[in-house]
Amino acid sequence: MLSKISLGISVVLAACVIYLFTQQNKGPKDLGTMNARESVDLLDSDREPGRAGVPTVAFVLEDSILTQYQFVLDETPLLEDKSQAAARRYNREMESYQTEMAKWQDYLSQPGATEADQEKAMQDMAGREQRLQSMQYEIEKLQIDFNTEVFLDVTECVERYAKENNIDVVMNKNVQLASILYSSESLDITDQIVSILNAEYASKKAEMEGE
């Protein structure tokens, strides 16, 4: 199930890259000549964001967040149970649909079948198809809603952390998408983000259990 969970952050990488290069010409130093250590030095300074026209960059590891964020670990089994229950309901409805389809086909093939019977059959099967589509959407929506909740948790946490630490751009390092080919480990803020997420989740969970 974890393989179906995605933060979806990679879609903004193109915008981040454009931002980097548009800011490059605003300062005396060429971004292309700036190494990772110099970028980290900017993180440790008290500079104003964008000083010297060089944006401060960091990254997070999506896979690490998804395997360490306690909310994901706690909720994934529940999501699996809901998805499996919904899938079972869908399968039962599909079996009923196929059974009724066979019955109608057999009935309509008889000489006594009328146009009214055909119309009734079409309405019956159309209603069943609509129910199947609705149930299929229910299964997909469970995953979509969960992914969206995780995405919002992470991106809001990253945004707060970035603002508090004068970071201009936070990228997502996803192994499968290979969106970042190389980065200094000193720019990795994944552990900090996971720590904040887990602390906030633990506090929220304690409040809910205390109610």
C-alpha cells in the first residue's frame, strides 16, 4: 500500500528550477559555480532570503518521509482494511451484475420478449453499471484522500521549516523519478521534517485519545 502513496511534490520541480535560474542574474556570483558547501554556509548565516541573488536550496527524501512518518505507518493498515472492504462490496456487485446480465440475455432471446422488456433490461443494467462506477470511485477516492492528507501535512511542515530557516527552495529527491541527480547530504532536511511531523502527530493523537 505504501507504494501507492505519493507526496506529489515532484510536479513543482520545474518551477523551482526556473526560479533558480531567474534569480541567478540578480547577484554577482554565478549560481553554476556555487558548490554545495557554499549553499550550506548560506543556510547557517543570518542573511536575508535572496541575498546576493543566490537562493538557498535544500531537499527532502520522499521515500524516507513516507516510511518514517508515524501517521502514514498508523493509518496505512486502516486504509488497507477500508480498501479491501470496498473491493469486496464491488466484487459482490459485479457478480450480481454479471448474473443479471446473463438472465436478461437469456430472457430477451426468447420469442415472447417485447420492446418493453428490452427497455426494462437496459434501465436495470444501466443502474447496476452506475452503482459499479460509484463503488469503483469510492475505492479510488480512499487512496486519493489519504495521499492528499499526507501531502498537505508534509508541504505545510516543509513551508514552515523553510521560512523559519531562510530556505528559498525545497526540492523533493525521489529515487524513482530521478528528479535530482546529485545533492550534498548536508542539504538534506528530511530528518528535521520527519521529526516535526511525528512530534505534531503524537501531540494531536494524544489530544484525540484524551477526549
